[in-house]
Amino acid sequence: MKVLFIGGTGTISTACTQLALSRGFDVTLLNRARRESFPGARQIKADIADAAATQAALGNQQWDVVADFIAFTPVEIEQRLALFRGRTSQYIFISSASVYQKPMAHYLITESTPLANPFWEYSRNKIACEERLMRALREEAFPATIVRPSYTYDERKVPLAFNSQRGNFTVVDRMRHGKPVIVPGDGLTLWTMTHNTDFAKAFVGLLGHQGAIGHAFHITSDEVLTWNQIYQAVAEAAGVKAPQLVHIASDYIAACLPDTIGNLFGDKSHCAVFDNSKIKRFVPEFVATTRFRDGIARTMAWLDADPTRQAVDHEASAAWDRLIAAYEHGLKAARSDRRTSPTGLINA
């Protein structure tokens, strides 16, 4: 089976590429070739944002499956439609589980959960992409399949509710130096972490699956943890016995750091518990087997093997120190007011 992966070297797509190759798929990667390619994979070097250059690089080639890991806006979907009409039997769009309704009406998320996220433009763009592909399916039989990952990680990524995009190691560095780390809310929100090798099992099972055309699937682990448990597992993997977790309301965090609104209110502040029965019906062999404590231990071992991998965002860390200081100042003032209040209710 001939498969074209647009991207192919990211957190999610790396494991998918490796598994597809191990199962004998004829895999071609279309990307800018900034990372080392995989043995056995063909390479087409092109910037997908340059439609003319990409068309020239693709030539007249056709594929059984095109899997797109790097489309984020409806404009990009229009370009993909123009590129791949008539040259693939299945186009798989990687969406996001953050498209599901926020705030949630029911704790358990299924593929029929409404799509609505007023807090995060990223998610709204993904919804618009899905809608455009479904219209193309209805109007011109474009063979679209939609896949919605949730928080998926690998050895390169420390997945937490509150971290720096520019410095993935920042929270771990703070833990190891005895500095407090921020956990949004009370830390009891339920979340699902998925290792990329588990995601790949289900994803590769969808490649060439004609019964999946027109369907949407989320692919996640079935292990559900609280954010407190997730932070504790990260600390344990980092060799920190008693991390200083500071629980701060998402409202307060967003007021102090407005750029966190989308990530918090559009995703991490809400429970993420998924019903995976649909993907298991389509790919019966899919079972997520990597417990978070084991996956994050592998992540930490990989990061510790080379100090150059331990990127720390000192600017973000300083901003977090100011946020924590402001929060603790407010707590101190509240405690002082409680001690001096003449009312029995407050004194109690």
C-alpha cells in the first residue's frame, strides 16, 4: 500500500511512520526535510505552504492513502483538496480532541459529542477544517477520514497542563531545583495521556480502511489520571520525591497570563475522558498498553541522556515566579483578614 505522510516527523507522526514502515507499507514523507528521514521511507522535499512547488514535487504520483499531520486552517484544507483530488483513495486529516464541546455537557466524550470551542481559535479552525472536508465528501465524494488525538507525547515531550512551548524541560527543571510549579485548578481534573506508539497502533489500522471514509475517530489511552497524579508521575520520573505543587484557579492564571486562555479554558481545565469503543470496532487489535508512569520514565531517560535536550524557558519561569508570588500575597492577605475580622463566620 502506497502511503503519503504530510509531515511524518512530529510527536504523533513519527510513531505512525515507524509502525507503517515496520508493517511493510510503502511510505513517502512530504516535508521540508529538516529532520533526518527514516530508513526505508521515500522523501519528497517541499514546503506544503508553497502550492506550486508542492505540485511540481508531487508530479503525477498517486497514493492509496494521504495522511495530513500539518493542516490547521480551512485555507490549508482548500489547498489539500486542490492537490489530492483524484490522486488518493483516502485522505486522513489529523484534527484535535480539543474540538469537543467546551464547557462539556457530559463527562464522557464520544465521537458524537458536539463540536464547539469558543475559547480557542486553534480548535475552531480544526472544526472548520472538518466541516469543509465533510462538505467535500458529500458534494464530490472526496474520501476523507478524520482523526482526533488528545494529549499525545513521546520521549521528546513532557506533557503537563501548564508548561512552556519553547522550553519543554522548564517544569522539570523547576522541580529539580525545589521551585514551585503551577497546577491549574485543584489538580483533580481528569485527563488522558496517550503515548505516541499507542496512538500509532490505531492510526495505522485505519490506513486504507475504506469503511472509515466519512467517519471521525478519537484515539487515546483508556488510562484516566488527575492532573495531580500526572505531575506526581513526572516528578517521580525526574527523581523528585516531594514536588511543590501550587494550585491556582485557571481564571487567575488567565488574568495574569492572557496567552494561556485558549490552552486552559479551551482544553486543559476540562475533564478529558474518552470512550474509545468506536476506534476499537474499526481496528479491533488496538489496545493502549503504555501506562503514563512508564511512558514518562522513558521520556525522562531520553532527556537526561543529553543535556542539550533539556530546553528551559527562563522568561516563562520568571513569569511563573511572579504569578506565584502574586497568588501567595493574596493568600497571605486573606489569612490576615480572617484573623482580624470581627465576624464569627469569617473567624470560624
